[in-house]
Amino acid sequence: MRRAVNLAKRGAGWVNPNPMVGAVLVRYDRIIGEGFHEFFGGSHAEVNAINGVPSDQVAGSTLYVTLEPCAHEGKTAPCVNLIIERKIAKVVIGMTDPNPLVDGKGIAFLRSAGIQVQVGLMEQIVRQMNEVFVKYIRTGKPFVVLKTAMTLDGKIATVTNASRWITGEKSRKMVHLLRQNLSAVMVGVDTVLFDDPLLNIRMKGTWKNPLKVIADTHGRIAMENKVLTNDPQLTIIATTALADPQKLKQIERAGAQILICPLKDNRVDLGFVIHTLGKMGIDSVMIEGGSTLAFSALKEGVVDKVISFIAPKILGGASAPTAVGGVGIDKMENAINLTKLKFKKVGEDLMIEGWIR
């Protein structure tokens, strides 16, 4: 099962909004086939593991699969049919599929065919690996990660707004991997105006650039900003009726999309943005900046997980921006708490990962 989990992770970023799934076929304590769900719309992990192995070897074998095999007709045929046809004797499953179309039906179907089924091996690891899928399939809303990068004293830039680079190269590479694994990145317009980021993936190899979502209440983005001059078709400007209609037409002519949102506290309603992205098939979003957007997202309760990179640097400055700004929280008992914390050293930086309680 651990091997199946590692195989599943190879599909990270390519299978969204489907889950990451790995499968290993075993006979006489020897692996005879393995596979994973490689891309959205492609063959499922079970099919990739079974195909290519002679039928006489498959018969009587044990299939280890991270997620319950499907029993419904989707983009591909039901996996349970192939498992039964190839006379697999036992199926060991990491977790049941939370998709209402499956959710125990695959397990019941296999058992009704006389196949031995074991469920729950390494379940917590498999569930966390597919936390994006679990939330999206159950709620229709994207899984939202708030990513921050700050100095030891909590600053994300100097008093003159210089921010390159707070963290080291290894941390920045990890952020690019996160962009690959998640479907969209979101920043506030101030981040775009000050830093002019590309918000894409700049590493060797083949990668899938994320959708870029800019929260811009008044339509202040500059036409020269890189998100509008580089792959503008991957950019959504989330704005409001306060923006100049002529400016919005100009943005659309550049190739970007416009999402008109209701106002909430005189800003773009983030709950509306997240809900709309879910309707568009976007299963995950990483909020990367700035501090006002970070606080708004936390206040609105749209954040599921926080990943913070802390660099061993001190900047000081009362006016230097912090990772989370906004109006702030008035009482300590109202603080937003994180749970299930994880700590990891990334180069010289410290990465802290925690889930909103």
C-alpha cells in the first residue's frame, strides 16, 4: 500500500479534479503489476496495474489500491468489472471513495462477486493525500491553502516594500511545486502592482501552470502587469461594479476573464469567488498574497490549510507589511487556531503546515 501511495502522488496536479490513485498487483508476495491515475480522463490506476499482466498471472492475485474501485460508468468503464473479469481474489483498499456515485458501492459489488475485500489500510495517509478531492467532491467548493513567506519577525517586505527574496531558493521551488499540485493561485491586486509576479511555474521539466485569480475590487490592475501579458487566458480578474467598465473591456480584449463579484465589507466577496471557482471545476486554490487578502480569507472562513515559510531574517519596521494584515482580531479568544501542525526544514527556512481548527 505504501508503494501504491507513492505511485498515486505521481499524478499530483495532472488528475484534478479527480483523486490521486495508485494500485499494485501482487501474486505470491511478488509485485507483478503497478499503475496510477496519470491524467484527468485517462485510465484508472487499477486498469494500468492490471493491463499488460498475463491473465493466468492476474487470476488469484491481490490488488492493493489506495481508493475504492469505481462501480459507475464515467469517462472510463467501471473498474470493478475488470477486477471481476480478471479473477482477482482479494482487493485491499486504502479508503472508501467519498464520491456519492461510488461511496461503498464498489466494495459491495466486489463482495457480491465473491472477492475478498479489506478496507482501511493506511487510511489516514491516503485521506490526507486526497484532502483536495475529499472536500471538493463533498461540497463542490475548492480546497483553499493560504501560503505565507515571512521573516522571523513576521515581515513579508521591507519598509520600502522590497520583498525579493524573503525565503531561500529551496522554499521558492517548493512553492512552485504547490502551484503544480493545486489548480489555481490567488493574489490581491496590491501584490500584482508592487511585485508584478508571473504566478506560473518556472522549473525544468513539464509542468501545468495554474489558473491565476486576482482580487481587484476597483479594477486597478495595470495592463502592463505580467499576469495580463503572459498567458492572459489563464487569468481571472475578480472585481466588482466599482471598476471602470471600459477598463474591464480592455482587460477582456487582452485575453483575461472578468468575474463581477458582490461587495462584502467594501471588497470583493471572497466566498462568492471561491463558490464560483468550484462551479468552474476548480478544485483547489492557493492564496499567495498579500496581507489584506490573507486576513479577508481567514475572516471569511474559506481557508482550509496554512503553509508558512519562515526565513531566518529580521527586518523590523513598524510600517513593514506582515503576513496577515487587515483590521485584525480584537480578542485573543477569537484567534484563528491551527491544528495537526507539521514542521519541516527547507534549506535555511522553516516550513510550518497546519489545518484550520
